[in-house]
Amino acid sequence: MNESLYGDLSVIGTRGCESLTAQVDAYLKEWRGTDESFVVQADCPRFGTGEAKCLIHESLRGHDVYIVNDCFNYGVTYKMYGMTVPMSPDDHYQDLKRVIAAIGGKARRISVIMPMLYEGRQHKRSSRESLDCASALQELVAMGVSNIITFDAHDARVQNAIPLSGFENVRCTYQMIKALCKTVPDIQLDRDHLAVVSPDEGGMSRCMYYSSVLGLDLGMFYKRRNYAVVVDGKNPIEAHEYLGRDLHGKDAIVVDDMISSGESMLDVALQLKGKGAKRIFVFSTFGLFCNGLEKFDEAYESGIIDKIFTTNLIYGTEELKSREWYVQVNMCKYISYIIDTLNHDHSISTLLNPVTRIHNLVEKRKTQENQ
């Protein structure tokens, strides 16, 4: 074992993460000057009943193992009683546990990179209900996981369930801003031309970060819900009320952690247009698009939205990638930096705090505008 490393590096991608882990592996091989892959194959074959097991084809004794798990890749399927069944988040999570079980405690350290946190929206209890995310985190730690790395957690306070274990909540702020500058060359990153808007009160913290590092005005929508009714597991939204400064003639960035059905996001964009906003750009770490893309197509054709930015951290269909209004932000290099730094047993604090990089990007943009 190389003495400068915590352990021999191994990266495992569960089903559906093959492309992402291949890109991460390419960066790691380039930086370390080797042609030897760091990816270890872990297969999870299934029986006709849908039951499964995990097989790892090489020893991981003493290795520093990083398991990448996308719980929301519904593009992966398996056969059960002759039927083709899409893998649910529960299925992906079970496969993750199978991989950990197959390692059998022989690795020196196991870290799980779970871009979108499993059951992250079921993070708190308001009545007699399960606390699925907290239970899952405790279960992974009990199985021997040392670090859990996730991106833009719905509520990072869920880490309180495992206070003595590693939990890193990574934000994609720099990559989103960089992608905006590249995709929209005429964007002006100042408060006279651009504002940040939160679609609800729950997303204010991430929007405050954007407004602070960019020096922009901040607005917010308040969701007025009907708490007497439950539709699709949630109380329906009756109206969005805006709180903030005048937006006439300004571009607006709407920031949220995920786009699920997208109805509330499109309603927010429509209201912003009604308040005089010029162009609407949506930043969302995870694009689920549970109800399809038709409403987004209509909104784009109507001029309500201009671009939607989401990451490649979770599965996205080829149909989505082909849309004019869609921009995919590649996070593979960032993940590679995190893995490489941790494998060298160094702190990732500077990676998690991109303020300097954002300020450098803004200054570079201002210099280009003045030339």
C-alpha cells in the first residue's frame, strides 16, 4: 500500500451508476498517471422471484472503498416472475447494503457517495409516521460505513441521527454558476440585472448562499397550502405569494434542491414573468421530472422559462437531454476531487466551500465585459 494513501483506492458503482463511475475513474487515472482502473465490479444478480445477492470478484481487504449509489435511477430494470420491473429507490438501497455485506468488513474504510439522499424528504416527524432517512443512515453506519457523502440534502439536519459518523452535504453552487455563464454568455452577475428567488420558505438557506456570494437581491415565495386535504402524499398548494424587491427588467435565478412534478416551479416562473422578470433560469440539483416533460415544453414555448439546469448526479433520460431548455451540469470531476482528497486522508473543507472560486469567476466575467 502507498504510505501516502489511507488505503488502496477502489470505486464501486451500483447498477445505473456505470457512466458516472467511468468518468470519475478517468479523472483519477489521469491525475495518478496510471492506466489501471480503480473501478471494482460488483454484480447483483436476481432470482426469478426478484430476490438478489451481491458478488464482488476481487479482494478488498485493506482498501479504501467508495460506493456510488443512485437510488433514483428508474431506467434500470430487472425480471420478476417474468415481468420487467423498474428498480425503485428501495431496490437500489437494498443493492447498496448487499455490496457492503459482500465486502464483509474486510475493507479498511467504506464511504458511500449517495448523490440524492435516500428518503431525504422523509426526514422529520410531524405525526405518527416513520423516519425513513434517519433509519437508513443509522443502518449504514451499523454496517460499517464511515462516511456518507450526499449533495444538496433536502434537510442536512438529518445527520443528527448519526452524530459520531461522517456526513458531508456538498453543494453544487460553483458548478451551476459556471454552467450559467457558459450557456448564457450575456448574463450579468450584478444586482442591477439579476436576482435570486426561492420558490418556498424551505429553500431560503441555499438561495441566501447564492445571493451572498454573488451580491444579488433575494426574493421568496410563500406556499399557501390546503392542510385539510392530502393529494399524492402532500398538502396541495393553493397559491404562491411573493416577498421581495421589484423584478422589472431583471433576470431571475430560481433555486431549489429538486424538481419533482415541477408544477410549483412553473407556477413560480409564471408569477415572476407577471412581475416583470426578463428571463427565468432554474437551478435544481436533481431533476426528477416525475410527471413528464410536456408542461416544461409548453412553458418554454410560451417564454415562461428560458433554461433549467440540473446535474448528472441522478439518472436523466435521453429525451430530457435533447430538450432546448435543458442544461446538464456535469459533477464527475468534483466527485473525483472529493474521492482523491479523502483517499489521501486530507481535509475536503476547501472543496466544500467554493466562495473563492465563485468570486474569481465573477471577477473574470467583469473583466471580459469591460474589455
